[in-house]
Amino acid sequence: MKTIFKTFATTAVAVTFGTAASANTIVDIAAADERFSTLVAAVTAAGLVETLQGDGPFTVYAPVNDAFAALPDGTVETLLQPENKGDLTNVLLYHVDDRKLTAEMIPGGSNYFKPILASERLCITKGADGVSIADGTGEMANVIIANIEADNGVIHVIDKVLLPGTRPACH
């Protein structure tokens, strides 16, 4: 499995640095950080590299490799198959907002946010303990690193892959 991810990540890096895009896009930052190699592989397989290198602005809730590893066995491999590109794209776009939202811009308490091109909502809660995100499964992801600035937006590193489903309880 690691070989597949490294191949995709290498391809993403080659595509990324082979373009005229700014050297500090969300994709460039993720591709340069080994903690995101699975995410980069998934973004590449879904054909979203150019999109996330675009002008934005974007906010990306970026799961680390351990978050992908915590999914049920075979989930990532299945999503990376070409015939599942639509499902993979839906999962990945559930992690993207079409605004630049730094942690300071997220209001206190619990609030619904609508990811880009997704019909489901996320419930983002900001409190004294930081920022957490409830997804369509009702489970919580924690922002473990906030505000990684990119030329086209901001990255918040999370410890769980966000999955669409039913609208999470937010209030």
C-alpha cells in the first residue's frame, strides 16, 4: 500500500512543480510534507491537483496519514481505484471550503459550514480546547495544527478523515 501512495505522491509532486502555479499552493505544501502523502495520493487519483492549485481561496481540512490508516481495512485502496473516482472526489471535496477561514475567523460555539460542492454540512465547534469538526458520521475530527498559510488559502490539519452522511447535530 505504501508503494501505491508514494507513486501517487511522486506523480503529484511532478505535476505540481511542472506547472506555472505559485510555489506555495495548498497542493505544494501538502506534497512537500510526508504527513500528507496519502492525501496527496488521493487528490491526484481524484484529478483535483489543478483545482487545489487554483486561485482559491480555499480552506482545506487536511487529514494526516494516520487518519487515513484508521479507516476500515481496504477503504483507501478501494477509493483509489479508477471506477471509484466519483466517491473519492466527494470525500475529498467534503474537506474543502471555498473561503479562506483561519481559526480566528471561525466563530465560537458550534456552527454549520457547507463544504465546496457538497450537499452535506459539517458542524465546526470552536471552544477553549480548540476546534473540532463533526462529519456525516457524527464523529469528531480535531484540528491538530491550524492556519498553515498558502498562497491560495489555508490548511487546518485534522486527525480524522471527514465522511459525508447525515447532517451532524450542531446546536
